[in-house]
Amino acid sequence: MDVLFESDSEYGCLFSIHILPSYKLNSTFIEVFTQQKCMMLEVIEMTKRIYAMETLDNLLLKVVDETLMQVFREAGAKVIYDYLENNSHLKLEEIAEKPEVFSAGLEKLLSSGASVIEKLVLKNMYHKLELKFEEKKGYGFSDYVKKLRKSAVVKA
């Protein structure tokens, strides 16, 4: 006789145990199993959140690149990337991790035009995430990126 425990989550199949008929279930076993199941669910949720953040970072890099190519074409985007790397010590792949450095570097290069580019990047990003972009007073580019990373909302 098999006893099968199932979780209601999408990962329920991970939590099945087959028990021999001679084994008697006691409350300690059930409690330990429940604790392990809860820990496993926490690990799964953390893994999903980390994956979502990585996916969000990749999406941001893609959107930054698309936006700069759209506005400045390939040659102009390359000039911006070179400037950021040489003057702000920021590589393309670090933009998502250091949005404040990206923003400061753009401002040094483009002055008041930086905010226009940042807003365009954010609008494109929110559009791809199927979210509505709403400007908030006192919020800068890095604030929006940090907020997105914190919520880690990425549609699969």
C-alpha cells in the first residue's frame, strides 16, 4: 500500500513519498515532512525570484540597446557604450546592476537629453512587461529599475 502526499502548488509532484505498509506514520514524521515541504517551497520561490531578476536584467539590457539603436542608430549607440565604459567604467552587461552609474554617465554625455532617453527606456521596458509606466515625482531612472527588481515582475 502506498501513501501519497501532494502539495497544492505547481510543484506538487516534487513532494510525493511512497511508504511501505509496515511503516506506521506518526505525528513526528508528518511534522518533519511538513517542515521539509515548507523549506522546499521557500527554496523554489527564492529560485523563481532569482530567475525573474536575471530575466529582468536581461530584458533591461535588451531594451536599453533597442532604445539607443532606435534613437542614435548603431554608430551612435556604440559611441555611448564606449563613453560609458571609458568614463564611467560601466560595461554594457553591468547596466542592470548599476542603473545609477548608467544614469550618471548618460547625464555627463547628453546633459538634459539623458532624462529623455531614460524615460524612453523606461516606457519601452514597462511596455514589454505589459505594465503601465507612471512618472513619479522625485523618482530617477535607477529608482524605477530598483522598484522593478524588487517586485521582480516578469511575464513568462
